[in-house]
Amino acid sequence: MNRFAVISLAWVVAMRGQSLKVMSEFQRIGSDGAVVAADRMETPREILSPLVARNAFTSYHLVVRGEPGAPFALHVGQNPERVVQVTLYKEIYLADGIPDLLQQVLLPYEGTVGESGKAVFWMDTFIASDAPVRRIKVEPQVSIKDMWVTYPMEVRIGDPIVPVHQMRSALLPAPAARSDVATYGAWRELVCGVPEQLGKDRVVTIRSLIHRNVQQDIALARKVGVDSAWPGLLEAAGMNDVKTWCAATQTPPIEGVPAEWYLRVRDFLYRAALH
């Protein structure tokens, strides 16, 4: 089946009430089935052909939509097989309806659609440092009501290799904070010289994995060179100088930019790492 046919099939099935969607790590889905108000933006990035670095994790929210209570089976296909290490977590909601705690589940996963008409997962992918630079298919697939829906995602494995680095835990923002706030501390330490407050992760959460992913970016920024890295940070945030950025991140979230602004920082780093 060609790419257009797959997309068409996914659309037809979605019209019947079943669908499957991949969203960036900065677009959390609340217990009501909608994007959490703090993260909501007019035009979120469409995740169809993401560029990823090697020796690095890339994370996504995976949303299954269907009739409440409907059973489904979820799988993630790869072509070629076993190029990407995929780990799936079920997102657990807090009392206020915001997802935070992550519970690892095995693939293929069988479950039922929630009362909101959606079931939401965190999909972690890892690309080894020796993986060849190429395009591969990493396609979430769900069987629901005797129908198969495939999300047509083609991952572009890029040249950048994240250096080996020491991972550390930090004092993270509250779950109710906008998702991108978890990126500020590590960058403030690198760019502003303000040490990040260290913490101790006892459980795996959305916030802790966002922070883990940011530490990868910091390691790549150090490899590229801090003086070369911070202009991209400022441009993504729409600011003219480091002093302004450092001041803005003291009272998060940064005003005037949506939660996914940070994806532009990562894009910049991947380009910079090629030079």
C-alpha cells in the first residue's frame, strides 16, 4: 500500500470515529481528551517525518481515539526492523486531569479506550550511535473494531551523534506548568551561569523524560560550542540577547511563544552539528 493510500485509509477510519495520532512531547493530552490548556497552541507541529539524532532518545505522545470502552491492540511497526528501540509508557493522570506519571507497558499492548474517547501513551524511541544515516518507517498501528489504522511516520536518522554524557536529576517544575518549562533549568545553567537545582527522580514522569531529552541537547550544544549554540536558542524564543532570555526564564513560561518553541532549538542544534 503506498503512502497516499495509507493516509487516505487513516482519514476514512478517523471519520468513522477511530484514529491514531502522534504529537510532540510538548503537547500533553488531558483526561478530557484535549490538549492540556497550558500546552495548547493554534498550530502544533505535525509529526510525519521527524529528524532525529543518534545516540539519543526522541519522544512523542501517541493518541488512540475511539468509542469509550472499545478494546484495541497497539503495535509499532518498523521497516527495516529493529533499527529503533521503542519503549511504550501509559500516561497516568493526576487529580486535575494532567498526565504526568508514566507506567511502562509491553508491545504489542492491549487495552480499552478511556471515557474521554482517547487512550494516550508516551512513545520513547532510541537510535544507536552506529545506526546508518537513512530514512526508516516507524509506524504506530492500532487494531480497533476490526479495523487497522496506521500512522504513517518516516523517521530521518541524521548525522548528528549526541556525545556520551552524565545524566542527572533536577528539581522539576510542577506538573501544571507548561511542558516546555522543564527545559529551562539546564539551559539557564549553560547560557546564564545559574546552576540548575538538583533533585532525585524516584519515578518516571513526562517531566523527567523531557528533562532527560534536554540534557542530550545540552551535550550536543557543548560539542557544537556554547557560543555557536545560544544564538539559535534566542532566535527560537524571539529574543535579541542572552540577558533578556535569562530574565524571561525566571518567571516561566516564556510569554509570546507557544510550548513547541523548543523544537526549533533542537532543529537548530542538529543543523549546527553538521558544520
